[in-house]
Amino acid sequence: MTDEVGFAPNPGDLRMKLFLPEALPAGAPLVVVLHGCSQTAVGYADGAGWLALAAELGFAVLCPEQTRANNANLCFNWFQPGDTTRDAGEAASIHAMVQWALRKHDLDRRRVFVTGLSAGGAMTAVMLATYPETFAAGAVIAGLAYGSAHSMPEAFAAMTQAPARTDRNWGDSVRGASDHAGGWPRLSIWHGTHDATVRPAAGEALLRQWIDVHDLTDAPIRMRTPDGRFYEVWSGPDGQPVIEMHRIRDMGHGTPLKPNGEGGNGTAGPFLLDVGIASSREIVRHWGIGSPATDTMPEPGSVVSERQPIPREPARGRPKAPATRDTVTAVIENALRSAGLLR
């Protein structure tokens, strides 16, 4: 992993780290990996297994890194308008890193992908919304929908309870983030059902947002991994998978890993959870990177159960009450405690 200083502009004042496997051929894919709060770029990319996968399958890994000058907890500022607007702040810095890496190392502009955990997951949603023409696909792990918050208090509230909006409102947030006319990046969403830091409702709002962006009307298909875990897949008009939703039963806040055994990769640690699921390997499968022989996922369509009803607009009626000051305070304290910053 090398520190790169030649990219510009850098209005978000982020650091850039780049991993290039030995003998990487021209035209290789590029994967952007965004760390969570309290994490370093290299620590998360290595722990989640991305560096090992890059060496195994042959792709470059770009790791933007936050600084304490920008955020005391090393979180990407996914909720600040100045950092989540096209051509401004942190979003613009990450985009500049991508363009610099593509030019300098002759990588494939058609195969640029982005993923992240927690604040990095929310920033992944920012990048997909503000620069959709740049990315072929993304994967959001324990993150939030684009436009969920516009200040720190709103961010903590959204982590507890997703804002009450219609599917169209959620989709309009993405459509209004750039002048892009489509097609849109594919998306893989991962969320633990017992996540107490970023509640599962945040992942459901992200799902509704991108179903609307892609204008998907057919119900999803439930697919199954060899170990019996189900996930949902929405396909486009051409029948190709567009959105995946993985709800990891009983998992808390973090990236699901399978450090040991066949098809495993990654190293368990804080917010890197050994639940027997090699999510990074499954994500590259969804993106079309690598050899199917080494993946844990079935071939698309090989194991399918009944179609499930597509998510609909929430029932009209009284909106849910906003989070109280006590609730927001508790969420802040829990988040800081999870990050090891509060006893």
C-alpha cells in the first residue's frame, strides 16, 4: 500500500492510499474501499479482506482516508452538505483520487466499484448518487441512504430511525444530486438485523431509494447460498441482477466475515464480525470480478424460491414522532462507546 499525493483537487483534505498487486495488467478493475469511524484506511481494507482479494483476483484497491482535522472520530462526513455535493468537499476529493488512479495506472473506467462500512457505507451512497457515471456498482454495509441527514444531530437521529419519506422522495434525492440521466450503478446492501448503531431501518430506506432510482416494478426473487442463507435480488428489464439485499440474521454493527475455511477471507476484529459469511468475496461476485469457482455464492438463478412482494410506500397517516433529545444523546453515547471513545 502506497501513500499517493499527486491527485487534485482535494477540497475535502483527505489522504489517498493505493494498493496495486504485483504484475497488475492494464485495464484491471478499481475498487474504492471506504473505512468506518475510528478505523484507518489500510486497517479496514486489510481486515475486510479486500487486499487479499485484490492480489488473488487482480484488481487495484483505492483507500481514501479521513483525518482527525476533518472529523475527530475519523468518520467520513456523509451528512454535511459541503462534503456530499458533487464537485465539493470529501466527495470531490474521492472522485479526484479515482480519476488520478485510472489515468496513472491505466485501469478500466468501465469497472470502477465502491464499497464501505458504516460512515464509509453512507459515503458510498454519496458517491453513487453524486458521481453515478463513474461507478459500475457499489456495496453499502451498515450504511444509510443518500440525503438521510444534513447535520450531525440529523445524522444521529437517522441512524436510529430513518426519516419518514416516500419512495419517490428518496429517489429524487439521488436524481437531484447530479445531471446524470442513467443508467444507474448496481447496488448490494448488507445490514445486520441486530445492528444497534445504524438501525436496520436505515438499510431499508436505502433499498427503497434505489428501487425507485432504478424504477423497478417486479417483485424480487429470494436466492439462497449453499449454507441456506436467503437474500433478495431485484432484476432489471433485461433480467440481469440490479439490487441485492442481504439481511444478516442476529448480526450487530460491522462487516460480515468468514475468516476461516473454504472461500473465506478477512480477519475478525472491531466491527469486522466473524459470522461465517465472506461478504467481500460475495460482493466481488455480484460485481462480476473473479472466478466463480472460488466463490461461495450460487450461480445466479441456480437456487431460487418464491418471489416476494416488492416494498411499497409506507402507509399514510400520522408521521412517527422525531427522536427526542434524550434518544439522540443515548445514540451518540452508544456510538462513541462502540468506537472506544467513551467508557
